[in-house]
Amino acid sequence: NTTVADLKYFAERGCIVPLLQALDTPRLITQGTRMLADYAKMPDRRGALASNRRILDFIKHTMMQATEPSDWFGREYAVETIRSLTATEESDRFLMTTPGLLNSLALVARGGPFVTRLDEEGHRTTLSLASGKACLHACIAIMNLSCGKANKVEIAKFPDVLEAMRDVMMGNSEEARLKATTCIKNLSNADANDGALMKTPDLIEALGHVADITCSPSSGATTCTTNACLALMNLSISKGNKYHVFRTPGVMDALMIVLERTKNHPSSREARVKACSALSNLAIGYDNKIPMFSHPNFVDCVLDVIRNDSGEARTKACSILWSFAAEIKNQVPVVSRGDILPVLVKVAENDGLTEARFKCVAALTLLAESLENAIPLLQSGALVPLMDILHEAGSDPTQWKGQTASWCVGFFMNIAQSDEAVLALREAGVVELLAPLLTLEHYQSLKAAMAVTFVCRFDEDDTTYDLLRKTENVIPKIISLLHNTLSGRGGNGYKYGVFTLRSSVGCIAALACGPDFMKERIATKPVFESLLRVLSDFCVEGGTPGAIVGGGRDDTLSATLAVRALQSLTEHLIPTAGSSPLPFGSSMEHRLLVALESFESCPQEGIKKETKEQATDSKERIKGGRRASTIRMANCSLIGTEDTEMTDAIYMTNHCCGLESLPGMGEDFFEQVLTYPNDTSAGTNKMAATRISDDNNASRVRTFLLADSRSGRRFAVPTDPTGGRAFNDQRIWCYRRGRFCQVGEEPDPNFQWNDDLQRAYEKAITEHKNDAPISI
């Protein structure tokens, strides 16, 4: 006849532990656990109960009783007691340190303890001894414990707990499923738990299952749906998890189903955001971009969100398109679909309040990396909104808000690399829009200069020349970009991967086809080394694998641009085949010849006949230069003093652009190579042979080149110090043009004369007067 009130009488007098030990029948144990459940509901008693290890051991032992039937209330009251104790964080440290308690809760959550019995036919049957309420109480207790920040990692160390939550999610109890899903969501908030959660068999699939079955077309998403999507979102953040989550059966379809079934339910907004976020995280994975783009109906689902949603879900959907565009193999298929470009352009044009515009502009910029997309991008109307964005941002990049304007500059740089797009960009005023950025000491000046160089590569008028002059200070940055890209590193203001290899090589090729001052700045050994690297990676000994920025045996376009640049620069350095060698040594010549010959015979598709002819032209010029070097070295021993660098002297002989077209080149002075000893204090200047300057034959001035090894510039100076000018002639000599300035002209300010150059010039003139001409 003992009642709960009787037990409380002894408990209130400090005899609770002996009392519990004396309960030796199922009925008394039930009364005892009911008393504990009542106490656990009192906030002021929870601490005393949780801190008493003997009480917790009694409760745990009661939960695991396998001799009582499933309708025994003792187990249910015991689990309810633990559930009530987990309602306050003060109890957590006691409960978490009780040996075996978490595993016991996990077993009850799954319906245990279990017993095996033989049926009438002799078959073994496993029976669950826990009631539905007991299972629910256990799920709630584990869920409550998972809320504690310090508990998350510890709970995830128990595989039994994770598997129990998985089984409950796959079960039929909606309320228990919600608690189990919430528990996994809580655990997924800790990055350290990713490994344990991902390794739990079928757990990710269970989350997809929950997202699917808890979301209905009539009522939309439930809290359980949202928590499942949130858990998938958390687990898809880590780079190492993305492919696993994406490939888990049912996950992609479940997330798409959530988006489809909730589009007409404003109350399901949070579930849509989490689903889009999970998909956006998955799309970032390099291995996922192509298969996700090809997943049935997925792109249509994303476009539907962009068209009909607003806010964060729309921004996440735009991020997915950005991720697709970041994969070069997706770029042409994305544009070819025909329905993606209009959406991107519309968002870029109309959405100025959210990040969606930024994402879409970034996607358009990446799509412009593929030259095949240039005309469709122009036809889609993408140019106007991007120009408007940059115009509104202003000409001072330090005042730009966000990265949208920066992506616009990148768009112009990318699309300008297409020959077919140049005219449209020129007529639209892109050059004028970018011109204010050219002279800035800012990262944007690099992209702007590259864009202007590409757009103006077919123009030869004076206005274009003056415009390109403004880009001269950026040329070292462009060269540095090429070197950094090949070395797999970033630079000042940009990270590795922002620029494709094709962009930097293409810009070098455009510069190499430009005015002489551009060729002078890039016809250097480091540039030749980088171009050689591109070509060698493409075709020498079968080539090499490419990187994320391009290059390697599959990057035909970069190799084509490298050959074009090499041909232009080689022609600049060796105007006439056989006239002079390259000034970079025999090792460089040998490696260039190997690469060019490999390119001529490479089997890769997409190489035009014209490009192979350019490679042949470069090869013949280099070979002719090597023969000329051998002949001159054999016959010019008179000049070969210990202070003379013969390779440099021979190189300089015919190194002035346009020499072969100037009159008087057969005269003796053209054959005379003048050198003077190295002078480290003077910057090791070198001088070389003549040309006839000035278009007016009546006032032609014979000149030669004096090279300053410090700056790399070559000064065209007259062989006669007076330049043939009368004493009262006030014209000024231009060291770049190699003649006196005409009316309205000014000397090039980049060619500044100094005392070292004057001494070298006077010494060269003196040596020329004392030496007899040498016939070669």
C-alpha cells in the first residue's frame, strides 16, 4: 500500500538514497521513479537530483530493466526524470559525466531494451520494451543536451547516439522525428562534428528523407523540414564534405522538392533559404559544378527561385549560377541554354538593393572568360547595365561600395579578348569609361589597362597611341601578373585564380603587337621565359596537366597567344632573319627552338595554320640569328676585347624597329658595332648601330641606339653630336623617335637623358672615330 506520498516523507528527511535502494519490486520502483520525476519538474530540486550520482545510477538501471513488459511505467518515469533534468544547463555537467547514461538514452530512443523470443512457429522475434512516450522522452533529453555548446562535441563521440537519431528520423513518430532532427541540426553547428556525422551510415540520407516527407504542397514546410535543410546546409559548408553530400542518394531531389513545394507558402521562407543555402554550398565544390549543372531540372528550379523570390533565397540562387560559371567547362553550356543569360542581365539591370546583383555580375564576368560567349553576351544586353554600374560607382576605386564595380571592370577585360567584341566595345565607349582608371596606383588599373589594351589592339591612330601611353606604367604589373599566374601565386590586390592564364598571356600578345614603346618594355628575358613556359607546358614532351587558371596540354588558346607574342617580339628583336641573335643566351634559344618545333608538330586540335606559321617564322629568325652570331664571332675578333659582350653588341646592331625599311642601310657605318667597357657606376650602358632617321630625306639624321641597362630603354642618338642642326635651330631632340621634334610635338618624357648616358655617348662617338669600319 506504499504511495508516492509515503516515499516523499522519507525523501524529505534526507533518506532518499537508502529509500531508493530499498525499492525491490516493480511496483515500488515505479513509485520511486514517479517521485523522482515529480522532483525533477521542480526547478529548485533539479540541481540536487542531478548532482547525486546514486540517484542517476538508480534511474539508469531502471531504464535498462529487461525483465519488465513494455507497459511498465517505471522505465517511462525514469526517462522522464532525465528529460526534466536536461531542461536546465546546470544539470548538464552531471548528466554528461555519468557513465553509460547517453548510451542508455540512445537505446531507449530506438525502443530498447530489446528482448528476443521464440514465436509459436519457433522463429526468433525481437521485441521492444520501451513505450512510445519513453522513446520520445529519451529523444527530447538528448536534444536538450545537444543545445549546450560544450556538449555538442562530446555527444557526437557516441556512435550509438547518432545512429539512434538516424533511426528515429526514419521512423513513423512525427514528434520524435522532430526532436531527433533538431538534435542532429544542433550537432552540425559544431564544425568539429563533421567527421562523426558524415561517417554515420545513412545519416545524410535520413536528413534528405526528412526534408522530403515533412514538406507538403498544401501546407509547405514544417519546423522539421527547416531543421533538416539547416543540418544539410551546415554539413555542406566544409570543402571535404561537398561531394559526399551531393552524391548521397535523395539529397539533391529532396532540396529541390522543398523549393518546389514551398514556393506558394510565405510561411516557409526560412526553409527555402536553408535549402537554397545548402544547394549553394554544394555548387561551390569543384567536383560538383558539372554534375549539378546537368542534374535533371535543377537549373530550372534555380531560375524559378530567382524569378519569383526576393531576399536571401534569391541571392543564394544567384550564387549557384555564379558557381556554375566559375567552371570553364560549364561556361559555354550555360550560355547555350538560352534561359540563364536573360535572368542574369535582368538582375544586374534592376536589382540594386541586394547582393543578387553582385552575384549575377560576377557570373556574367566569368562567362565572358570563354570567347565563344562574347557575342551572345553582347546580344543579351549585358554591356549597358554593367557600364551603368561602373559609371555610377565613379572613377575612384577606393570609394566603391562592395565588389560589383570591380567585377564590371573584369567583365570588360574578359570580353575584350574576343576579336568579334572589340568593335562593339569601342563604339559603346568602354575605353572612355575605363580611361580614368589607367593612371591610378590601384589594383583596378591593372584590369583597366588590360581591357584597354585588348580593345585598342587593332587601332593605330594618334589618339589610341596617346591612350596606350597612359597604360605604360601598368605594363610591369601585367608582366608580374603573368609570372605570378605561372608560379601559382597572387599579387598586389588579387589572389591566385582571379585571372586566367589566357588573360595575362593575351595581354602580353596584344602589347607585343602594339607600338614600339610597348614592345621595348616587354621584350625582356623574364617575359620570354614565361611565354616559353606556357608553350612548353602545352606541347613539349606531351605537355603537362593544366591548373585551375588554365595552361597545360589542354589550353590551346593560351599556347596560341604565347606563339603570337613570341613571333611579334622575336620579329622586333630580329627584324631580318640572320641579322642578329636573341640577347638572352644560347640556352634560351635552344629551349625556344625545341618548344617551337614541338608546337609545329603537335597533334592538338584547334590550332590554326596561321599560328603554326607564326611559330615557324619565330623559329627561322632564331636559327638565323644563331648562324649570324657564329659568323660574326668568327670574323669580328677586332672588337672582342675582354670588356665587350659580343652577344649584346650583335643583338643591338639591327635592333631598332623599322631599320630594314630605312634608306642608307648598306653604308659602312651600319656594319660598325660600337661598344665600350662595362661601367657599373654608369649602369652598364651599351651602344649599337645606326639608322637613318626623319622622314624628310633632305634632313635625314644618321642615328644609333644607346641602351641603358638600368631602365631597359634604348635611346636613339645621332652619330653627329650636332644632329646636323644649324646653331640657330631651336628644335628639341626626341630620344624615342630618333629625330628632332616637329611642329606641335614634344619629346617623350619617359626618355630622360642623364650624365651617365652623356658620358657613354661621348665615349662611343670617340671610339667610332678612331676605329676603321669592319666588313662582315
